[in-house]
Amino acid sequence: MGRMNAVWIWIRQHGGQLVSSLLAILVGMVLLRWWMGPQVQTEAVQRRDLLQTVVASGRVETPHRVNIGAQITGTVARVPVSEGQVVKAGDVLIELVSTELLSAQRQAQQAVVQAQNRLRQINELQGPVVQQTLRQAQASLDTAQASSQRNGTLFDQGFIGQAALDESRKALALADAQVLAAQQQVASTQAGGAEHSLAVGAVAEAQANAEMVSAKVRYAVIKAPVNGQLIGRSVEVGDVVQAGKVLMTLSPEGTMQLVVQIDEKNLRLIALEQQALASADAYPQKKFKAQVGYINPSINAQTGAVEIKLNVLEPQLTLKQDMTVSVDLAVARKSHVLALQVGRVNDINGASPWVWLLQVGHAVRRPVQLGLRGGAWVEVLEGLSEGDAVIALPSALSEGQRVRTQF
């Protein structure tokens, strides 16, 4: 109790002096902080690898699409596939009613058989018959010639009259005409002859007609020409379809492309075979590689954009036609260059960028020349050296102002 009383007595005697001392210390600290300047954060200029990218968005597209249509007019009997389905080459997509076509095909095939039978008849029956007829006519001609010669001798000797001689001559002329007719028949039935050629032509005509009808029958069954996915369908059972009308759209299996629009100000940075990382908006965590395969030579006058197509380098089962994708296109790369965070540079997009540099406790405005910009970092070409302390963008500083760093 005595000690407490002694303390209170001391405070009453020396309290004013103590308060004055504390105020003096506080004022001194404030003045020191004011003299040392505001507290700032700094960042050392360092060397690092930079990758400059151009970011764009676009859509998935196959290099081409296949429009499926009918080649004949007909009524749809069956559509065994649905939109979005994956099909193989040769799979049936659409069937048309083919009753009349099948009947016409049978008639055409029968006509071929009949024409072939006629040609076979000429080769196997008629040909041998006319050959035999020719031989018989030749024999009759030989007989008539011998008889005519003999009757001529007898007439000269006076054994027969003029009538008998005339009769033998008529028989000779008739036999000669029969040989000529038989020769013409033989020639006609042989290869190259008129009748044989007509029969051959009839077979060819019947076969051509049968092939045409068979083609129409095949056209009644519309099949997938290639592997792919159906991305469009505009036909139903019972529809009457016209030749040439698009009924389905097939996206072929194989290399896919990403079609993106790039601002024309970045066109100078784009080149064929540049690499990119892409992702579908539906699967943002699944990155895949792509490569620039086409740069449109023209620029869209309304949007100021140029179309770029990138080839997807490896099959991506998750990609679907017309999916939205994001692309990071690597347009430039540098290793071990002086770099600074973009946020530390004033007027970075202006003609004269600059930074606040910390030198011996003072803020110094330093112009810089910038190079490659990669993400949050930018290359420093001139104005700074490795290890220089650059002040993070402050609220307000003046040239030469004293500043202090955080500890």
C-alpha cells in the first residue's frame, strides 16, 4: 500500500514532464516518416522466359461437310438413323419405296435374257443351218454346172434341142443364185454381219437399260459415303423427296479444324504452323494442341477481323461440330530476357512508357523501351538493368521524392 502511494506521488510530481517527452517522441517519429517519404513496394527487374500469345475464340468445324440427298424422286419408306448419330461408310441412312423400281428391274433383266437367247440362237442354231444350206446350194450349183456343160455338148452334136439347152441354163442360174443367197445368210450370221450385229446391239441395249434400272433401285437406298456424324436431318417417313434436295448433313470423321477470328492488328504476329493450346468451353480444363493451317487473305470490313483455321493435331472425342472453343496462339517466344510485370509500367500502350525506379531512397522517373509482352510480363529492352528496384504503381509520386521501402 505504501509503494502504490509512492508511485502516485511520483506521477503527480513528474507527469507533465513525461507527457511532454512522449509528445516530443511522437512528433519526431512523424517528422522522420515525412522526411523519409511514403512507404512503397518494389520489384526487382529479373530475367525470365517469355511467351507471347494471342487469345481468340471460335468454333469447331470439319474441313468439309457432306450434304446427303436423293438422286431420284420417291417416297421415303424408312429412316433408320437420327440426328447426332455416328455412322460408318455404307450404313443405310434413307430408304425410298422401290416396288415399281424392282418390277422394272425384273423386266429389264428379262429383256437382257431374251436378247442374249436371240444372239445364242444365231450363233448356235441359225449359223450352222445357213452353213449347211450354203453347202447344199454349192453342191446343187456344181451339179447344174456339169449338166449345163454336158447339154451344151449334146446340143452342138444335135442330140438335144434348144429348149433342153435353155432349161439347163436356167437350172444353172437358179443354183448360182441360191449359192449367193446362202453366202449372204452365212455372212449375216457371222461376227460383223448384219443380223449378228443387230443381235449383239440388242443385247448391249438391254444390258444398258438393265444397268440404268438397277442404278435407280440402288438410288432408292441412300447410304453414308464416309464415316462421320449426322449433324442435320430434314426428312421423315412418308415424305416425297425430289432429286437433288438436301435431306441430311454429315460431318466426316477425321481432322477437325478450329475457326477463329483474330483482330487485324495482330495479323503481323500470325504465321502458318504456329502452335496453339485450345479448349472447348464445355470442357475448359481439357487442353489440346492445334496448329495454324490457314490464314484468310482478306479482312472482314465490318468487324476488322481475319479468319484463322487451326488443325487439331490429335483426335478429340469430346469435340463436336460447332462447339465454342478458346485458343491461346503462341506467336513469339524468348528465353532469359530482362522482364518486368506489366502492372509496373506507366503508359505501357503509349509512345513513351516509363517506370518509377528506386535510387538511393528516391523515386526517379525512368523511360523504358519495351519488347515482347507475354501474359503478365513484358520484356525490357532499354532503360533498366537486372536487379533494379522498380516501384509498384503508387497513388502519387513526384520526381526525386524520397521514399522508403517496406521491411
